[in-house]
Amino acid sequence: MRSLVSHLRPIAARFTPGRAVVVAVLSGPIVGALLAFGTVAAEETKEANVVTIDNFTFTPPEFTVAVGTTVKWINHDDIPHNVINKDKAFRSKALDTDDSYSFTFASAGTYDYFCGLHPHMQGKIVVK
Ligand SMILES: [Cu+2]
């Protein structure tokens, strides 16, 4: 009997309730984080060619895409902005909150643009 108890003790130690709780508590956030990562990755793939406008800033400020790519600008500010190419290749109307503007880049080149309402807001699309 004594030998049986001493044999079981290491197994019991491995499955202490405390440890099981720790594993359960830790695996919850890890699984959640993995699911969140998968969702974010899918979202980024779907919206890969998006320039966001937030807090008077184009993000990313410089964006390189392939010829034929459609780039979409989305205004997340609660005031209007627009998107104007310095060489007049494209020009959006004023975009209200959550409005978007898309332009397809058929030719390679560097397209500097700015917001006509706030000219200090500037960005660049490089098409290769
Ligand atoms: Cu603006």
C-alpha cells in the first residue's frame, strides 16, 4: 500500500487543481489572442490597399502598390477631408466621416497628394 501511494503521488502532483486552473486561465487569453490575430490578419488582407485619414494624418503616409491597384482612402475624422493629387491625376470630393474615395493607378509613378482643405496633410502613392 505504501508503495502504491508513493507511486501515485507524482501523478497527483502533476494534476493539482491549482495547476489546472492556471492552465485554464492562461489558455483562455492565448486562444483569444490567436483568434484576434487571425481576425486582424484577415481584415488587413481584405483592406490591404487602404489609406486611412485619422487626426489630420494619412496612414500610411507613403504607400507603394503595383500598377493596376485600386487604393481606397477612408476618412475616420469627424470633419471633412479630401484627396488631391498635385499633378491632377485624381481629386476626390470632400469626404465626410467614414466616406471613402477610390482611385485605380494604371501607370507607374510617384503620386504626391494632399488634402485641399488642410494642405499640410500630405501623402504619397508610389506605383511600380
Ligand atoms: Cu483635411
